Amino acid sequence: MEITINPVPGRIKQARVSKGISQKELGIRIGLDQSSASSRMNHYEKGRHTPDIPTLKRMADELGVPLAYFFCESDKTAELICLIENLSETDKKTLIHRLKESNNR
């Protein structure tokens, strides 16, 4: 049985750092108590604790990434998810159509 590494901690840190905010600031912005925000975020980023989905959703919204970003095992897939999320619905449909055509060749 293959052991997979949890991508969530690294993705939280990656998104937070790219946004240029501290662990404490992110924690406070998502509603954590000011006195424990930094240590809780540190635990999430170190993988000691895993945030629940509602907490991850607040992080995603605050950091400007889709929720699915946190679960991507590859950097390229994470980047694609962010790019796709910013497309219009029409452009998403066009992309889906093109990808299906490409896969059927």
C-alpha cells in the first residue's frame, strides 16, 4: 500500500506566503482567536492538525484560491486549478470541450 503525503499543509503555507501575510494575520482574518491564531496556523502548516473543510474554505476565500487547491498533490495541477477557477463559465465550457477532443485523439 502506497502512503500519500497530505498536500494540505504545504498548500496552506504556499498560498499564505504568496499573499504576503503572516500566520497570525491569516488566522485572525479567518476568525481564529487572536491569542492562538499564530500557533493554530503553525500547526496547520506543519501538518500537526488538519483544518476542517469550513476552516479551509475560509482560508481559500481569504487567500484567493479555490478550495480544491489545497488538495492538489502536484504544483502544476494546483496552478491549473487556480487558472481555471478564474475563467468565465463560457471559457470553462470551451476548455472542457477542447480537453475532451484532445483526449479522444
